[in-house]
Amino acid sequence: MHRRTLAFGLCLTLLASGCRNVTQTAMPASPATRPIRLPMGYIPSVQYAPLYMADERGYFADAGLSLDFDYSFETDGVALVASDELQFSLASGEQVLLARAQGLPVVYVLAWWQDYPVGIVAISESGIREPADLKGKHVGIPILGGASYVGYRALLKGAGLPQDIATLDVIGFTQVEALLAKTVDAAVIYVNNEPIQLESKGIDVTVMRVADYAHLASNGLITNEKTVQTRPELVRAMIVPMLRGIKEAIAEPDAAFLASKGFVEGLEGETALVQRKVLDASIEFWKTDRPGYSDASSWSTMQDVLLEMGLLSAPLDLSRAFTNEFLP
Amino acid sequence: MGTDLALRRLNKNEPEDRKRRLSRLARDPWLVPIAAVLGLVLWQGITYWTQLPSFILPSPLQVIRRFVDTAADGSLLRNTVATLSEVLGGLALGLTTALSLGYWLAKSRQAEKLLSPYIVASQSIPVVAIAPLLVIWFGPGRLSKILISALIIFFPVLVNTIVGLRSVPEELRDLMRSLRATRWQTFRLLEVPAALPVLFGGLKVGATLAVIGAVVGEFVGADEGLGFLINVARGLYDTALVFVCLAVLVGMALTLFGIVALLERRFCSWQESGRSL
């Protein structure tokens, strides 16, 4: 009897503590701020410096938002936004179209990266200088899907080359190791990342950028149709500090890198030198005369590539996939 | 079949009513499919009443439709065969290595003392952490997946082999010695039969783990297999296809488990009848 009472008391205590946690989570960080969990799609990285900078300088707080950076998978972020569990996520252009094709009501509201950061890298001594040199070669790719695959296919299409010009080897995210071990002749990479890592090891590389062959909708901020319709002020509140962060990161790369140190572990010594170059290369993709603006032609090209790849079965209403109406 | 196994594992001291319930289940095999159908109806009802979008929870009908589509275009069969070949390759490699090493370790205390710390330490390494390295070392083809699959089943089979061989009663070894049995005769007529029940326990775990190992390898980097297909489906927000792949993987693991259980019934029938060695 005594034991049963004790167990009952323990259950009540657990229940009460659970309720208290729920209450704490549901409460905003302060009466004036609204918590926003933002799926980033990748691990903590200097590539997110504008967001770190805007957060550190209090721009999100000024807009009444308290940001919680969530480094989960891109597809999970898109699904959470589509189901209105979350209101915002970072996502690439192809994800928006693929998601909408499956009925996910996501809307791209801010173009952060002006061009597609994917490319093909080869070690210079391999003799590969341009896409045509890939004929008969083995090209490593992380996965037969996502931005890497779309970028690869778009590059070949833009260069007027057949899609079977090279053999694709799916190697996971081991491009640098695979190139160094010479198990592949070239690899599909992020232009602002792997080539810099290879160069930091003293290796000369040739980089072929997708951006030089096709203008594709790239990474930016997405929300869902419900938020667009019912809470447009929230979308604006999110966009304004983000744009400010992007502009200031471009203008003050040193400060942007310093801000990243508060969010990214291990930015010291040799790593700091490499990551600083990663930031500089990333900044090149953010520069534009019209920050945040989505170019309709980049969406149209993206759709063409996805249709040709068979990832879309029919054209979509692109006007519903993106909007510039929330830009200041 | 599952209920039969559960029955066999029942301890004699367990309550009679539980035994009765299980024996009733064994007598009425249609209860299992009925439960499955009820589960499907409940699932369909949930998706109908909650109106959840299909990318969150597809209905059973949507999953069945996707199953038919992928079966018709051949992609499901192609990827299932790829995964199955990796699983069988992993099982063959993992079992051969674990059984041989297990026999040696069971016989030699010195070898066990020398190697067991390393073997146990190797088990603390998560397979997902080492899988990308295996892909780099052995290439992106099927070999790296076979190795990952073999690695994941190695430990449970090894441990069960050692435990099984060491569980042979000493008096029976004395009997074999008094009969002047050769080493081979002792192995074939005493050690193998005595170790089989425990060994089959390890095999059952290994058979299901091998499927997980192959899929982990395919997640890291592959252009075929059910793990690859799940990755593609996730990228396309095709949750119904993810469910199809999961169902096939479950079916594959259950089939392998069932085959081991059948072999156990075939080779350990003496144990079921309650006879001892």
C-alpha cells in the first residue's frame, strides 16, 4: 500500500514537472519577442554568418523575434514549414518546387544566395579543365538527388553536353577524400567549401561553377501559404533583419566572421584561416543590386531542369512558388 | 510461427493463463492477419478523420498504390534485389568470421584475454560514424555495404558462439573423452549440437541487424538499394514511397528471421521435445 502511494506520488511529480516544462517552452522568451525556430539545413557554419550577425547585433530582437537556430536536414525543415509546425526555414530553390509538386504549400520569400553554389571540382593535374573534359571520367556525387544532382545535371545541360558523358559514383559527402585517394576523377561539390579545403592542403584545383552555365533559384527563406495570408507582418519581421545581416556581412566580412565564432565551434588556428576563405567565397554568392529579390527566370530554368530530370512530372504555377512582395 | 517461438521460450514456472493465451494464438493463426487488417483500417481511419497531408502521414491506400506503381516499373524489385544481395553477402561474411573467431576464442582463454578488449571496444564505435570511411576505403559499390552489414552482425554472433560452446557440460566432454572421440567427433557430435540453440539466438539477431547494416551503408552513399530509394523519396517529399521501402525492409527482416527460426526447429527439435544431451 505504502509502495503504491509512493509510486502514485512519483507519477504526479513527473506529470507536474512535465506540465511545467511545457508551460516554459510555450512561453515567449520575453513579452515582446516571439520565438522562431529556424531549420538551417546544414551544420553550424560561417556560411550562416549574416544570420549570426543579425542575431548578435539584436536585429531580430528589434523585430520582436527570438531566433533558435536548428541544424536539421533541409527536407525536414521544408516539411515542418509545410505542415505549419514552423513558420520559416532555409531551403534551396529545387526543394521548393519538388515540395510544391507533392502538395506542400511552401513559398520562397527571400532570395539570399543569388546563384547556385554547386560546381564540379577536379585536381588540376588530372587535365580536366572544362565540362567537356569529363567524357569517360568518373565523377563523385554525394547522392543522386538534392542540390548536387540538380546542379550537375543543370551544368551539363547548360554546357550542351549529354547527361551520360561521365559515370556518376555515389560517394556520400566524402568528395575531398575521394579526390585525394583518386577513386574519382572529379566531384560535385559546393564551390564555396570543398575547393577551399583542397587548396588549403596545397592542391591546385579546377572548379566548374554551375552558376557559369545556368542561373538557378538558390538558397533562401521559405514560409508557408497560411503564414503569407494570415501573418504577413511576421514574414516582414523575419525578412528585414535577415536582409540587414546579409548587407552588413558583405560590407564587414571581418565582423561577420567574428560573429560566427559565437555560434560555430573550433574556429581557431588553421581551421579559422580555411573557414575565413569559405566565408569570403560565400559572400561572392550573396552580392547583388537587389538583395532578397527572386528572379523569375531563375525559377523557370530550375523548373526546366527538374522536368528534364523527371523529378517534376508537369510544370507548376511558379507565381505561387515565390514572391517578392515582402521585400522592403 | 512467432507465437510458436514465444511458446517454446515460456518458462515452466510462468502463469498457466499466459501459456493458455499463447497456445490459443498458436491454434488460431488467423488472429495475426486479422490484427494487421484492423491496424490498416485504423490507420486509414486516422488519415481520413484527421485529414493529414500525405507528406506527413499517407493513407494505407496511397502506400499500396505507390507499392503497385514501383512494383510495375521494376524500380522496387531492382532496389530490393540490391539490398538483399548486400544483406546476404554481409550475413555470409559476418557469420563466417564470427563463427570462426568465436570458436577460437571459446577454446583459448589466452586468445580471449588478448582480443576481447579490442572486440568490445570496436562495438562502441557507431556504425554510422565508420560507414563513410568504409565507403572511402572500399569504394561506393556493394562491397562497402556488405562490410558494414558484416560488421554489425559480427558481435552478437561472436558472443553467442562463445557462450554456446562454453555451455557444453563438462561431464559430457568427459564422456566423449572416455569414448576416445576424436577432436572432429567431439566438435560434430557434442559441441555443435550443444551450441546450436544459443547460436540460433545470435543468428536471429544477426539476420535482422544485417538488413539495418546494409541500409546504413546505402544511406551514406549508394545508387541502388532500398536505403538509396528512401533517400530519394525523402528528397522528393514522397512519404508514401518511404513507407513502401520500410514495409519491404520489414518483410525482408521477418523473412530472414523466419528462415532462421525454421532452421532452428529443424536442427534443434531435440530441444523442443524436452530431451537433453
